[in-house]
Amino acid sequence: MTTAIQTNTKQLLLDALEQRVLVLDGAMGTMVFGLGLDEQAVRGERFANHHKDLKNFVDILALTHPEKLTGIHRKYLEAGADIIETNTFGATPIGMEEFDLPRELVREINMAAVECARRAADEFSNLTPDRPRFVAGSIGPTAKTCSISPKVEDPGYRAVKFDQHVESYYEQVAALVEAGVDILFPETTFDTLNLKACLFAIARYFEEHDVEVPVMASVTITDRAGRTLSGQTIEAFWNSVSHFPLLSVGINCALGPAQMRSYIEELSNIAGCYISCHPNAGLPNEMGGFDLQPPEMRELLREFVDNGWVNILGGCCGTTPAYIAEIAELVREAPPRRRPTIEPLTRLSGQDALTLRPDANFTMIGERTNVTGSRKFARLIADEKFDEALAVARDQVEGGASVIDINMDADLLDGEAAMARFLNLIAAEPDIARVPIMIDSSKWDVLEAGLKCVQGKSIVNSISLKDGEDEFLRRARLIRRYGASAVVMAFDEVGQATEIDDKVRICRRAYELLTEQVGFPPEDI
């Protein structure tokens, strides 16, 4: 359960964010490689005979050189950091697979890394009780993506599935929270579906253990086109994860401050939570190094601070305590960003964002990708002619559909498998994947299979009170946890409403259950 210490720490963090711009630390990897440790030194005695190289798995230093990690944390705190991140970026079961390390080390590495950071943070907090320091548990995206196939010849293939990521993240989250982090920080998100799996795991852990700590999240824009590796714009990304009560959302890695500028400005305008930013030390040069110097980075970030775009500012690849010292000086007297009031509208996303506004034209939903409504599409799916089925979806989008409805409810068809396969294939087609998906089925298992395959904010079609109130609430909570909106049918335990009074009665009951017991935003119903 949530302890008094955790509650007090959270309040201290919230108070600090309202008073000033907080400083995040810099690159752990840059500092670790700067130690000059060779392969044998990284391994230490404990892993001296391990059959795979470990030099690139810097998380292992929590077990082999904990004093060096604590030393790095101290340097960032001396430079002015308010928040330091644990050295746990790759310490999930999936993240450790390439190093063939036993799964039981996940808990040990994470807890040891938190201890290293906690020791340094508490030392500095005790020196200045009026300025507490905070420990954020770093959670990386892993190298395996839920939305992209590693096989060019098979775009529907996935090396990892949503549920596998949930279980993997859950183990890391459990260790980080139990070891005493103040914040959980999934960062460097290049595939939003991976992040949604992480947030799903966090929510499940919080619920099962009656505990809650603040959660920050950060995305990586991979190029100057302003999209993630999995194709989303910054607004589409935000719509996809805004269901989770984040402390902050931000951008890190891949870009320097100059290239990140417009995306931070956009995110600052659309997100109602706090905003973080930790860019690289510019773009890498031809040798893989970074040429942007600390004073130059400070001047580039000045606009971010002066315009009130950020609440948390730090550094990513290539940044050292010298960069963090410049940032700390920059924000010393600066007021923090004030969170905007966001108009409650239905906001959906595929790779692009879609907002349904009261003054907008009629929203077109493409229904031809529905085996119950299109004989042609049903035949293509039954014959496993998925390329031709994709052409049907493409025609719908090119014809003006703002959303496409996918339904796989047919006799003799494995609806779960067909739904997952088709949605995975759509993810590889940007001209289709740019629009939100309506996942359509009368079977909950098929709906849930679809929810595990879409990185954007989708629409579930549909849920009802047909199977009773308890099941309605259970499914609604899961839809919310997956980050989707929902169509609700006027159907209860007695049957489908046919008269106006019955329709109003059932819809009012469903609405009150969703908004009062589940916390479903009205605009997502």
C-alpha cells in the first residue's frame, strides 16, 4: 500500500514543480563509458566467466561497480540536478535477453541500482532539506517493438507481443517501486505500443499492490519529419497515452535542442500535465560524438525556458555534469511552465491525430473492412488474401474515411487471430495507419486482441450491459487501461432497447457507471 513517506515525497515533488523548473540529470551511458572500463572490468568477479560480452549492458554495474554508479549520481547532483535516473534503462527480462542473463537478475539489478541512486540523492537532500532530490526509475523501450516487424518479407510478424512486454515491464516496475524510487520514468519511446504496454503494467501493479508513485513518460522523435520510429506525430502520440494520469510527458534523445524546439512547443500547448525535455548534445558527428558545447546548449534551451514550455529540463546522449550545470544556472530564477486548460473533446489517433469538434463536418467511418458487411472483404480474409484486403482499407481512407472499422466476426474464422494479423499488417502501411481504428466485434476476446495491436487511440465497438453490470465495468476499466474510447449499445440484461424510454434509461445507466465508477471521460463515450 502507499506509505506516508511516498505520499509526502509526491507532495514535495508537486510543490517543487509548481515553484520552479526542475533539473533532470544527463547521460548515464556517456559517463559510464567515460570511466574507461574494459570488458573484464565491467564483468567483475561475479560475471567473469559469462559466455556473452557485457560491456554494452551498463546496467550490470549496479552489481559489479555500485560505488562508481553512486559517484556518477553525485556528480550530477553537484551540478544541480533535482532528479537523477537509475541505471536501469535495459534491466527488463526482454531487455536482457540478448545478453543471456538469468531472469532472476532483473529484480536484483533494479534494486541495487535504486540503492546507488537513493544513497546519493538522500545525501544531498539531507544537506538541503528545503530542496529535496528525487530518484526516477529509468525504464527503456527495449530493442523489440510491438508495432514494427523485424522481417521485411513479413510485415505482420512481431518478435514480441503486447502481453510479453506487459509481463516484462511488470517485473521491473515491481523491483523499482519496492526499492524506493520516487518516480517511474519510461523514456526514449520509439514505439507507442511499447509504452502503452509499460503503462498497462504500471497500472496493474499499482492496483494489485495499492500503491502509486508519479509517472513521467518521454518519447523520441526520430527525424525532422516530426514522427516517432513507429510513425506517429507528437499529437497522435499524446492522444495515445493521455488516458494515463502522467505527472509529465516529454521528448528526449535522437535530436538536439535546436531540432527539438518545435515539437516541445507543440507538446507544451496540447498536454495538460507537466512537460519534460532532455535533448542530446546536438546531432552526432561522423565519428558518433557530439560537438555542441555546454554553453551553446544552454543558449539554445533559453528559448524553451523564456517561453514557458518546460517544467523539467535535462540532457540525454552526450551530456555530462558540465551540461547539467549550465542548465541548472539557466533555470535558477526561471518560472515554470503553467499547465494549460485543455478543452474536453474526443481526441483519437492512428499515426496522425483526429479531433472531433462540435463545428466539424460529418465524420466518415469506413465500413468495408467488415466481414459481416462486405462479402468481398469476408472472402479475402477467409482466403487469407491479406494484401488484397489491405487494398480495401486503403480505398476507404483514400475515399475520405476518417476512421476505419475492422470486424472479423464470421463463422469458421478465428476472429482473434484474423484481427491481430490484419491490424499488424495495417501498421506497416502509413497511408492506412494514419487514421484511427474502430475495433468492431460482439466478442470481448476479439476486441481485446485488437486493443493489443494498435499504438494509436482507437474506438471499441462496442460494449453493453448485456452480460451484467460487473462484466460491463470490468471491460470498461480494461478499455480505459488500453487507452481507447468506446461505443456503448443500448442493451442491458433484459435485451436491446426498442422504445425511446428504454434507450434513455439504459444509456443513462451506462453513462453514470462509466463516468462515476470507471472514471471514463464523457468525451470518450
